[in-house]
Amino acid sequence: MKSILNYIDGRFIPGVRDFPDTSPADGTVIARVAEADRNIVDHAVRAAGKALRGDWGRWTVRDRAAALHGIANGIEASFDSFVAAEVADTGKPVTLAAQLDVPRAAANFRLFADLIKSAGLESFQTETSEGRSALNYAVRKPLGVVGVIVPWNLPLLLLTWKVAPALACGNTVVVKPSEETPATATLLAEVIKAAGIPDGTYNVVHGFGPNSAGEFLCQHPDLNAITFTGESQTGSAIMKTVAPTLKPVSFELGGKNAAIVFADCDFEDTVAGVAESVFLNTGQVCLCTERVYVERPLFDQFVHVLKSKAEILRLGPPTESSTELGPLISRQHREKVVSYYDLAKEEGATVITGGGIPEFGNALDGGFYVQPTIFTDLPETARCVKEEIFGPVCHVTPFDSEDQAINMANDTNYGLASSIWTTNLKRGHRVAQRMNTGITWVNCWFLRDLRTPFGGVGRSGIGREGGMHSLNFYSELNNICIRL
């Protein structure tokens, strides 16, 4: 059986014990993963620190940018291997991995390779009280050793979204991928090695959170920063762990995202866009829509057509190109999602479609599939309207006025993303600017320019990533003042 090892200082090393890597599609064990203990994590952090003080620390911006382009080339050269590894670990449809995850991984390295070469910093000529002047200018320095903790839903995409700017700024990294999806972080190590990056610059430790590699990494005194994408509760635990040492953190956390659909929308485009925002990647995207607010004159028609779109989604083996909806990541996560399906019914929801587990009559019944699900008729106070479910599910509610829709959409502890659907451009601007979210789409969803700020408010995160925002997080900006 395939073994997935830790990668430290340019070498693959075993762990203290192995744990299974399970296929979400049929529940079989597809690999054994080497778990890192505290000593192995310490080895990784020390290797990263050594590389920072060694050859990697002496590389110029031009050298680093060229190497990042080399990594992007390596990902593209191993495209099929990355797609296969991502599909096997996550269960997502092969078309999604091939069209989104792997191309975006290469794009992340190319973006930050180009951006770091042109990134400027402020300078000021300052007049002094005695009539002389001074020159103030800033220089960019790496933070140091960065801990990168990656979730299971978009493991390669989000890994490279963090590693690319961290390396562009001259940092070294210790990556802790999710225990559910360890393969592509390890495969990326081979590409980084082939690109000529010095040993110790990129390290991977496998394991779990509490009392395992994740906790040991966050507790390490020589770690200089933490970047994490995942559940809000885990982000809170990491913040408590690093608080005594005041480490910089960048958190992109959960969401209970809303879509607001006005009666004047382009109906076909809107239903298609909202359906994608609910069901893409089986609803396992932090940006997915779980609350849909539809202006009352359009409500019945919208629910009817959204139902038909949910019911024609093709569930099946993730390796088949015709599959549109794969399984959830694990048996445990399916139990969570199904518990919310049951809770919604207890809270008085009307089940428009779904609400259960599909049956295939073959090996897929051992996987972790759920039905795409639509509910209506819950009060805004219901738990299923307030709590993140993270599955292929949404609740649809009618509204009668613009203010009512905005108030309901903003009535949440989260604030990651929202979407507005209207052909009235003035309304689109007006409503978008009133949303308490880090990103708002108008007449689209999941359309990203990687240079723009990305992150959430409230329980959806701390800080911003993307473009210069990423470079500034992964840098220490040192101001130099020279009296002239």
C-alpha cells in the first residue's frame, strides 16, 4: 500500500505511527500516512530555520521569482498526477480538480512570482524642525519560519495560495495538511525539490490537531507566524495557543453565506449561479451559499427551478467525467451534515428536495455521499439558518423589501461572502456596500482576481490575503530613516 511520509530538510522520513488515508468515494483505505510527533515537528521547524539562515536566505528576489515559476512549471508537468491525488483524497469530481484546483495551484505561484518583482514600498522626504530633511524608506524582510495549516476541502489550491507568497517574500515554511487530504502537499515537495529550492525551505508534517502535529507546530517557540484556513472553532484554538508569544496570524474561517435575489434579476443566469454557489464541491467551499433570500414575486418560481437543478445533478464516481457531485470528505462529516438535515425537519422545515443519503447499489454505498438538499419555511432564528453546515444544502426565504433582505443576510456571526443578483446596477452597488462580508459578488459567484483582498469579518477570519495583502502579511516592513 502507498505510504505518505513527512518531508523535512529535503528528505522523506517516517513518523512515529501510521494512520489511514480513506477514500471518500467508497470508504476504502488508499494509503498509510506517517504521523509526526513533537520531535519530528521540532526537526521540521529547525530545518526551516537553518534554511532561512543559509542558502535560501541569501537568494535575491529575482532568484525566488524564477524558482516560483519553476514550481508552477513543475505542477503543470505533473498535472495528471496532481489531479489523481486530489481526486483520490477529496472525492471531488475529476473535472473540478482538473479545471480549478490544479490550474489555480500553478497560477498562485506565477502570480506571486511576478508580483514580488514589482512590489514597491513607501518612501517619504521629511522636513525637520531645524530646516533640514530626512529620507524615510521601507524595506521588505521575511517574517521567518511560517506554519501553514491547510484544510481538506481545497487542499492544493489553498496550500499554494499560502506557500507561494510566503516563499516569494523569502520565508521558509512548515506545512501541516489536513489528515484527510495529505497527498498533494507531499507531491508538491517533489516539485519544489526539482525546482532547485534549497532543502529545508519547504517542509511537510502529517498528523491531526490536538496532541498531534497541528498543536505541536502552533506551540513551537521558533515558529514566527501562523496562517490557517478552516473552521472558526479551530482558529480560536490556534489563537489561544499562539497568544503568549504574540505570533502574527492570518485566518480564513467559516461562513454562513447569503445570496440576495431580486425580482428584476436575469432569472436563468441567477438560478444557475445560485445553484453553483450551493452545490459546487458538494457544498464544501467556505464561500458556498447556505442562505438564499428571494424577493417574494419570484420566490415560488425560483424554488421550483432550483429544485430541478438540484435533482438533475449527477452523483457518481469522482473519476468519471460525467460526475457533477462527489461525496463529502469523511464519514464523520457526513454524520454532521445529515444531523443538520434531521435537525431542519425537527425545526419545522419544508423539504423541497433531498434531505437524506443516496443509494447506488454498488461500492459507492461505502462512500460518504449525501443528497443535494433545499429547505424552506424555517424561521431566521433556527439553528440550521444560523450555523454553518458545510454541505450541499441551502435554505430559501422570501423577502418583501431591500432593507429586509439586507438585515436578514447580515444577521449572522459570520461575514465571509455574499452575492447580489439584480439587473439594477445602482441597486447592485448600493446593496453590495451594505453587506457585512469580506467579499460581495454582484451577478456572479466565485469569480476571483487573485490581486484583490480576500478574507472575512466576525467569525469568518482575521486579516486579508491576496496580492499585496499576502505579501505584506508574510513580510516584516522595516522603515529606515536617514537624516540628510
